[in-house]
Amino acid sequence: MDIRRLTDRLGGLAFGGDYNPEQWDAEVWKEDDELMRRARVNLATVGVFSWALLEPEEGRYDFDRLDAHLDRLHAAGVAVDLATPTASPPPWFTLAHPDALTVRPDGTRLTHGSRDTYCLTSPAYRRAARRIAAALAERYGDHPALALWHVHNEYVTLCFCDHTAAAFRVWLRTRHGSLDALNEAWGTAFWSQHYTAWEQILPPRTSQWHHNPGHLLDYRRFWSDETLAAYREQRDAIRAHSDRPVTTNLMVPDYQNLDLWAFGREVDLVSIDHYPGAPGVDAAAQAAFDADRARSFAGGGPWLLMESGTSTVYAGDRVLPKEPGDILRHSLAHIARGSEGALFFQWRQSRAGAETWHSAMVPHAGPDSRIFREVTAAGAAVARLGELAGSTVGAEVAVLHDSDAWWATTVDGLPSAELGYHPALRRAHRALWDAGLTVDFAHPEHDLNRYRVVLAPALFLLTDAGAENLRRYVADGGTLLLQHFGGIVDERLHARLGGYPAAPLREALGIRVEEHRPLAQGEEIALSDGSTGSSWSESLRTEGAEALAAYTHGMLDGSPALTRHAFGSGHGWYLSTRLDDAGYTALVGRLLTEARVLPGLPGLPAGVEAVTRHAPDGRAWHVLINHLDEPVPLARPGHDLLTGGTVSRLPAGGCAVLRAL
Ligand code: GLA
């Protein structure tokens, strides 16, 4: 099923958000209709947290309210993204099925009173989830308001209960085939961990010290597969009654324990929720990171920003506001990268309950507020972008992403606490974003030939097939940068023997790493090119590569730190430490220059984002976002869809969507 069906149905890009009218009364609903019209809302996500009202007791449904809301929204011209409410089971459910409650690794069984408190492997939960999904689909599958199905909400909860143990064992049998194979894969010959019966294997509950790493990694894989199975059950129950596209809102990057490539293949359209963790330009860079990932998980095609906050920046122990203008800038950052619209959580700020202080499209202050005025302006802007629907975004550079590699960096017993996966990916993406480029993410086993430059940070785990694929990519003319501690273990977390990284890749890089030398916290190591490394260093020798920078003191004095190898028709670069910011930016710049990669829209200063969407018929649009505090003249004036006129300069903080000539 195609996302085009959604945008055709909406007559353009989507604008709106989560709508939870059960919190309000008829007076407010009336005002909602009027305010949604003013804000140009055309899509509302309904029912995410409605289970307790929809099914007040087991098997008895009360659809009256939902009937009325769907009819009302339809009459108001707002299409509905109908959610299955399974992320928040009602109190009666958990009292009737205590075995369906989440169990923490330490054995604590949680209770209801919050949300997301369920175990996906519990048969009672799965039955109940399928049942309500089917009941909703049967009733609303053909409703004229219905444009999209929204299964669940951010599958996030992990569980370690006995149901999980049983399901985990079934999964392990399928993956390994025999206990012998499992014992071999996990390396249980050490620490007396040898298993002689499947029943002896538990989920990785709290243990005395390090867990077996293979056990931890397999649990993560299992959980992702189990989640996908739970999603499929609901999706298929819906499809039996409805032909509308089905999605589930994914949370990227590191909050959700899922293989997002696998989810991308199972949903009719990829949708994500995005909440930045830092204000200002960092928030914009994070939006680009998440949006580029979403597009990549969608196979490069259109996708949808399902949730964002009108004024929500999760910064550690507080929630910071967004800056004036961010509502439009952040919406456009996603749309630029292929989102078919911009949706928010939530429409009206709650007066009571757990998310009273979460920002919304209609704040507590009501429509006479800066936020609602910005929402209205953003709605009007998105309404002018209808012609972008169905267009896509291409990239010449990619950052590798693999869930196995991510999870592998979270196992116990690694030599440094500074091997975080997503920080390394963010940094690589940021260097490319700062260089004015649109970035794809790609799996190490994907066909990479369309990319001129591929960055491979934090690729600790790399399969034989992945290593061979990267070797071939370089041989065929690609430019690859493998970063420290990459290509170290295979998919079973078995270390590569005879020198790192994995052999085919050593050939492409022309190096052999002999020893890892993690640095102390805060320690720095100087390099001969004037840059410094931190957190990590390695003893390596070149085997055909040229050393571009060397370590300058200690045991590694004179040893290569950064290398480049001409291999086949491409170049394999290797960086054995974590470079300081300026050094890393300069290195990425050098790779881009040597590979002749230019920003999509040259001539713009750093701080102005420019992304191009292309339609299959040759039309194209440049989305421009000025993050600077000063106006920026445009080399070529163009027709701006946002204003309907010709623009020759971008005001400070301003945006434009130009028809490409
Ligand atoms: C998530 C959820 C929403 C809401 C927001 C708050 O994205 O899906 O229900 O809780 O977080 O940021």
C-alpha cells in the first residue's frame, strides 16, 4: 500500500496531531472543530490511549464516543489516523491478568498506574490486543474519516518474565537449531555457563556480574522479532477488515529496542516521533538525523513525522521550550527530508493527568497565544506544499547503521564506556550535515554503490558478508571511512583472530590493527597533524595504506593513527582514535573533497540548511532553512511556495521552499 493513498486522500501533505478528546467536553469539541479549521489541520490521530473507555470491561465495547468523534471530525474535514490503544492496557486488564504485567530484570513485577505496562509475550495481552484491533477494524475499517491505521504507540517496553523466558527459548531454538550450536555461539565453555537443557536458559535477568554477551545480544534480537510479530498480528487483524494503510509510530534513535530496518519492511508507511534533546541548532541537527534515518528505513521513499512537540526539548532533568519559529523550522526540516507532513503530540494541552505540562498545539493559554499563532502559520505553510507529495530525496553520502552493531556495543565487558553507538552515529551525521549534505543511512550489507562516501562509525560488529560488501564497495570506487574499534566481532560476537578488522576489510584498508589501547577518561593523545584523539587509541601497522597522521608520544609514538589506502578504484580510510571536533570535521571535509562531493545547493553559508526533493516527473524543490541570526542573500532568486512570491534572500531564522529551475 502506498503513502500516496494518504496524501491523495488529504489533498496534500498532512498537518495535525494526536487528538485525545476524551479529556474534554462538548463545548471544547466545538471549539476544536473551529480551531482545527483555522490551523488547517487535516489529520488527527485518535484513540491512542482510549482502551479503558473503549472496552470498559473484558469483551464489552463502548464505541459511542468514538463514533461521535469520527463523525464529527469527518464533518469538519479532518481525516483520522485511528490508533489501536494497546500501549496502555486498562486497570481491569492487569488485575484480571497479573501475569501480563511487565517484569524488570531484577524480578520486580510492575503494576498499572502509568502506561506501557504490559508484556508483549503474555498470551493474555496478545489475545486482548488482537481482539480490540479486530473490533476497531470491523467497526471503522470503511469509515469515511479513516485515512490511516496507527497500531499501538511506540513499542518500548522490555520484559523479563516467565512468558518471556518461554518465548525466548523458542526463538533461540529456531536461531541456533541445537544447544551445541548455542553453547558454541555464546562461548559458554568459559565461566561454567554450558547449558544442557533449553529450560535452563532465562532472559538476561539481573546477575552477579557481567552477563554472557551473546546471551544479551540474542535477547535484543529476540525482543525485536517478538515486537514485530505483535505488530504483524494487529496489522493483519486490521487488514482483514480494512484496506487503509497501516503504520506504527517508531521512536528513533535509541529509545526503541527494535531493528528499524525490519520494521520498515513491514509497515505500509514508516512513521516516527521526534523530540530533540538539545535546543537551538543542535535540535535542528537532531531533527535532520532522525528524519534521514526515517527516510532510510522507509527505503528512501516518503514517510511521516507522526509526533513532535510544539515546545518540547527533553534536556536531561528538564524540558526546555523551543525558540520562536522552531515549529515551522522543525516541521520543514522533516518535510525537506521526505516526511509527507508534520504532526504533533498533542492537539490540546491536557488540563490534568500525566502529561499536563507537555506542550501542545493549543496550549493552556488557549488560541490567543504565540504557540497557537505559530501552529496556525505552520499549518498554512504546510498547506501550500501539496505539490511536494510523493517526491523523494536522494543522497550521495551514507552513514552505516545496523541494529546488531548497536546492540553489540551495549553488552557487558567492553573495554571502554565511551563506545556509545548513537553518539558516534550522530557525530558522523553532524559532520556531514554541517557540510551542507543530505545523508542516507545504510546497512553494511546493502548495495552501497550509489554513495560516493560512506562513514562507518561504531561498527564493532560486522558480519563476514558485511566485511566483504565493504571491501567490494571500496574496490568498485567508493570512499569508506572505518572508525576505531570497527569490524572487531562477527554476528556471534566472536572476536576476529589474527588482527583486526575482519580480513576482507583489512585488505581494502591496507592496515592491520594489533592492539587496542583505550584511553583514560579525559586523557588526550596528540597526533602529528595537530589534531588530538581521546577515549581510544590503537596500535596498528600499514599493509599498503599510507599513514596520514601518527601518534606522537608514549608506546604509540610514530604509529599510524589515520590511514588511507588506494584499493581497486576506491579508497579505504581508517581512523583509530576519536578525533577532536575540529579534526573530525576537517577529516570528513577532506574525504568529501577527495570524493568530489558538493552540497546539493552550493553557495550557501554554513548554518543554512538546504535539501532537495525530487518528483518522478523531473520537478524538484529546494527546502531552505536559515539557522543564522542574519539574513542570507540567495545566489538565484526563486519562486517560494511558502509566500507565493519570488524570494532573493532568507531572513534570519527564515525558511523558503523554492521550485527548482
Ligand atoms: C511519546 C508518546 C506520546 C507522548 C510524547 C511526549 O512520543 O508517543 O504519547 O507521551 O512521547 O513527548
